[in-house]
Amino acid sequence: MRIPDLHSAHFITRFSPIYILMEGRPENGANPKPLLRALAGETLDRPPWWLMRQAGRYLPEYRDLRRQAPSFLEFCLDPELATEATLQPIRRFGMDGAILFADILIVPHGLGARVAFREGEGPVLRPVRSAEDLKSLTPQRFGERVAPVFETVRRLKRALPPSVTLIGFAGAPWTVATYMVEGGSSREFARIKSWAYTMPDSFGRLIDALVAATIEYLSGQVEAGAEALQIFDSWAGVLPEPEFRLWVIEPTRRIVGELKKRHPGVPVIGFPRGAGLLYPDYVSGTGVDAVSLDTVVPMDAARELQSQAAVQGNLDPLMLVAGGTAMAEAVERIRAALGEGPFVFNLGHGIVPETPPDHVDQLAELLRT
Ligand code: CP3
């Protein structure tokens, strides 16, 4: 008869209750979740992955769920529906990260700016364009207005498989301000630039209000169970250098600094879309742990950034629409360039509604090997 070797993994796995204690207990304090390991600066054999806007209209089950709420805002603020929307892509594709289902415009809603999403038109907000308009905001009710989002995070924490990282998020003050000042989406950013360039002190009060609200909002998500945070600065790339420093780097630095004080172990990912040559200054100036790269960032520049922080990105969302060999080659190019350092595979911007879900399956398969 063979005596089982007490030190063999097989023995421990099959016969010992030690196995149960070992499972889920990180060795030497290290994190067992692949996404958190990469965000902490580790290089992994297989990159962890998730996709910006991974929940949404490209999924038929999302479209069914969406019909159950009268408006998109009510959908985001219904913990049951928002939990289900977050879980849908995880169930189908098995990403390493689950991003809380909500929207960056929940913060203006919390501040009392009237926010609506119109079908085919996008978001519409009652505009805030002057110091006088700031008085119409009601930040004292912020906590109660955003509370349903924290409930969604608590439910997700219970529902997610143990290897999946729960990512909370908010828009950066500059990007959120573009929607508040322009009253919706914009091409030229004429109104916000005119206010920021001619009256920086008064515009700075809107940014200050957003910095304070964003800190409370992200901190609340962490207290409810978020394990990593992403700050979306989708319109960072429309500012000249001095204003980029003032309205993108500086407010983000204040948010990251305060979050690091309150929750030192929680990694923060910054996404300054379109920052171009200012990416390195964004990383050093804000103190983010990881940086999400837009589609245009070249691999040489991305590799250099890896000496400063973990990088995330940057497949063109339209490559995911293309699929097939074009996508397979693009994925391989990115992995070959960035796989030797701390790296999270993602898109360079959000999934578009035309994306065939089969192509996300193909991507998942490519990233498994
Ligand atoms: O899956 C996820 O990534 C989580 C959910 C999420 C949404 N929006 C859901 C959403 C996240 C992280 C966002 C971020 C967001 N929202 C950004 C930053 C990222 C980016 O894409 O640049 C911005 C700029 C917004 C603002 C916003 N929300 C716009 C301009 C629109 C209308 C345009 C559009 O894509 O429809 C939205 C609506 C929105 N947010 C939808 C979803 C799934 C579609 C609305 C619907 O389903 O009816």
C-alpha cells in the first residue's frame, strides 16, 4: 500500500482540512485575484482582462433587462437591475473584473443637476454655466441620492465568484463638468472652455464641488465592497497643456490622494483618454496605480509607462467589431508588447453597441491561452 506523502499537494487537497483554510487565504499577504495582482505591479503569464462598457446594449439579455425600468437613470439606481446588468457579461464571458453598473452622470444627479437620458440623443442636463448656477446645486442631499449605488456594490460583493475583482468607478471632474456645463454631449466644448479660460476661479468652484462629491462617492463604493476604482476622464484630450495640468491632473491628484489616505490598499486606475504626450505626467502627477491607455497610444510609449505604473488597454473597440484574424493579430501585438510587465488587457475605449457577442467569446478564448 502506498503511504500518501504528507507534503504532496494531492494529499493536502484530498485529505486535509488545511486545504479549506489555505484556499482564499493569500500567502504572505499577496492577493490571489489576478486583476488585483496585475494592478499591484505583478507580471502574470496570462493577462487578466475586462472591457470598458462590458455591460450594455450589444447583449440581448441587457436589452431585455433594460426594458424593466422606465428610464436609464432609474435602471442605474435600481440595485436589483444594476446588479444583474453587472453580472451578465461575467456569466457569459468570464472576465477577471466586474465593473459596477452605473453611469458617470450619477454624480451630477447626486448634486441635484437634473439628468435625463433621451433615447437616441444621449444625456440631457440642466446646464450649470456660472457661479450663480452653482447655487442651484444641492450637495447636502448627495449621500441619500447615490445610496442605491452602494447597495448595488454590496449585493455584487456577495454574488461575484471569488476570483473576480469588483471595480467601482466615477467620471473625473473635468469630464463630468463637460456634461454639466454643455448640458449634454458636446463636440467643441465651447461653453465649458469659455468659462474655464475666462473665469478660472469661478469654474474652479464647480471642479471643487465635483472633487468633494467624487471622493465621497468612490469612498462609499469602497466601504460597500469595491476592490479597485477607475476614474474615467473621457474628454481629457481636448485641453491644451496648462489647462490639462489644471483641470485634469490637479483635481485627479486631489481625489487619488484622499482615497489613498482613507483606503491605502485599494488600487486606482486613471483613464485620461487622448492625453497623448502628457500620459507620463498624468501618471506621476496624479499618483494612480494603473493607467488605461486609449487606442492611439503606441506600444513603445506604453512599455515606457509600465516602469511608472501598471498599464491597461488598448484594443480598438472597432477591432472587436471586426473580429476574426484582424482582431487576433491586434490582440497578439498588444500582448507581445505589454505582456512582459504589469498589464491588464482591455479596450482603448468602451464597447460599441454593434459589437457581436461572438467576437467577445473569441477574445475570451484568445486570452485564455
Ligand atoms: O459596463 C460598464 O462599463 C459599466 C457601466 C457604464 C456605463 N457608462 C453604462 C451606460 C460606465 C462605466 C459608463 C461610463 C460613462 N458614461 C462614460 C465614460 C466612458 C466613455 O465611454 O467615455 C461616459 C462619457 C458616460 C456618459 C454617457 N452615458 C453617455 C454619453 C451616454 C449616452 C451614449 C451611449 O453610449 O448610449 C450614456 C448612456 C449609457 N451609460 C448606456 C450604458 C449601458 C446606454 C444607455 C442605455 O442602455 O439605454
